[in-house]
Amino acid sequence: KIESHDCRIWIGGDPGQPRAGVAPCAQPYSASVFNISAMSFGALSANAILALNQGAKIGGFAHDTGEGSISQYHRVHGGDLIWEIGSGYFGCRTTDGHFSPERFAEQARDAQIRMIELKLSQGAKPGHGGVLPAAKVSAEIAATRGVPMGHDCVSPATHSAFSTPVGLLQFIARLRELSGGKPTGFKLAIGHPWEWFGIAKAMHETGLLPDFIVVDGAEGGTGAAPAEFIDHVGVPMHEALMLVHNTLVGLNLRDRVRVGAAGKIISAFDIARTMAMGADWCNAGRGFMFALGCIQSQSCHNDRCPTGVATQDPARWRHLDVADKSVRVQQFHDNTLKALRDMLCAAGLEHPRQLGPEHILRRVSPIEVRSLSA
């Protein structure tokens, strides 16, 4: 019998030898194994952000800001934040769109920010970048992101702060130092495997390690992505996760780098299976959006979301009841982890970190069943 369903892991703090001249992770974070995936203010409405963050505060789990930076609505309830930084460097950019160390350090050292996540790509549209249409760039969004009103807010497909795997790792080390030693890592959707191998090789040869890597599967969704990218671009989460996990194992780095995963994770079994395949924790977007009232109307891009979740139209988002929806967000998280606890008990385990591929069986033909370890 497991008394608590509040399963947590530590992220940050490299047990290996520190590298000379590289600031270590001085503020490791005790994270839930189930957290809110990256969804930006701008893509989501003010009340949606308020409800998600209040739910995270009540439930003791983390809320990823998405690349749209940290808005005033993320601050109201004080829930733990993972600050995602994309290629637009929103919230930490110069007037010409490049990275600003001063603006980054000013925000990153705030106690509410628990981890820093650099986004290389996302599962819904890997390699594409993004656009927040001018119609959705309100005065609040412009101030939050540091962009002008009346213009499309563009996230380029590539970063300007680095252009090589080594440059990526050096930039992550710099972000960790500027943040005061908070856990710092990156998120990516796998495309060509050799691109990931290039990053892994750089980690192995330089000794510069992220505190964590988040693997975003091609299943990642948004109603604002091109249909061809949603349906056909990127490696599915399970295969991508196993590639990252096995590569780190082969390089003897797995114990020094935490791995998160996202991609259509909604139920307790989704979490169990994903952790059995190598993840240390899971993120979810659509499950928490369902808790907010999302009905998947696919109106995210035209500002006409009927439930007030993905719109900047006050006439729509003001009807989203923050007090009610925040409790639903917290209860979705709580009940999902209770179901996960029950599954662990049935398997004779004490923590989801003990799950391995031998615990997951699948049918591979009409007459054969194999475990994932086979």
C-alpha cells in the first residue's frame, strides 16, 4: 500500500564532477511526475492562464509558461513556473529580437520561476516556428513579450543565440548561471535522428550537460498549426523518447540528465507507459485544457474559441470561471495520480521511477504478446 499519491522527482544537481568554469545547478527542484505542458499567454486567454496556475498552486505541480513569456496572470496565484524560452526570446529580448542577458536575469531569478526550458522545437509543428496573428497581439501581450502591437508576433524557426550543438550547450550553461543556478534544459521534437546524435555527441565530448531534456512527440497538438505539420512531421513520442533515453544510456549520461516527455499524455496509464519507456516525468497540454473546458473546436487560430480558452476576445474569455476551472485542473491532476498510485500498487511497486519496459505488454501479432523489453 502506498500512502501518498504525490509522486515527485528531483530535477537538477549533477552527481558527476563539475566542469571548471561552469556554474552548477544550485537550486534543484522537487517536481511532480505530472505537470502542465507549455501553453503561452496569447495562445491561451487570461482566465485560462489564471485557472491553470491556480490549479498548479493548489495541487503542488508545475506550470510551463510556453514561449510567450511570463504574464501578469502567471503571477497572481504564485504557482510554480517553468519558464520556456523560444527563438523569439519573448520576455528577454532586445528591440531587434535578440537575446538580452539583462532582461533574462531580471526575471529568471524570481523565486516563482523554478526551471528554465529552452525550446528548440515543438511536436505540433517541428522546424516551423510560429506566428501569433496581429489581431491577437493585445497591449498586454505586447508588453509581456516585448513586441510591438499591430504586427504579427513571429517566432523564427531557428535561434539567433547559437547555431551548433556545442553552442546550444554553452547557451544553456549561460542561462543556468544567469538564473542563479536553477535547473536548465531544452525541449525538442525529434526530426532526423542524426541531429539529436549531434547534440548527444557534443554533450559527451564537452561535458556540458543540460539538467533535463523534454522530448515532445509529434502527437503534440494545437489548433493553430498547419495541418500537414500536425499530421505528418516529427517522430512520435514513444519512439523519440526511447531514442533519447537509449542514447544517454549508451553514453553513460542517463543518471546525470533528467528526461521529461509530452505527447497525448492524458491518463494514468499514459504516464505509466511513458515512464516505463524512459521518462522521469510527463507533461500534458490537452488533458489540462479539457479540464478548462476545451471542446477541440479547432478555432485557436481565429480568436473565436467558443469556451474562452484560446482567445483574446474579452466577450469570450470572461465567461471562463477561474474559481471553478482551477479546482477542475487540480482535481484532474490529483485523480490522475491517484489512479497511477493504484496501478503501481497492483504491480507491487512503490514509485513510478521503478517502472521499466518489462512492465508493459503489447500484442505484436494475432498470436504473440511481448513486453517492451523484448
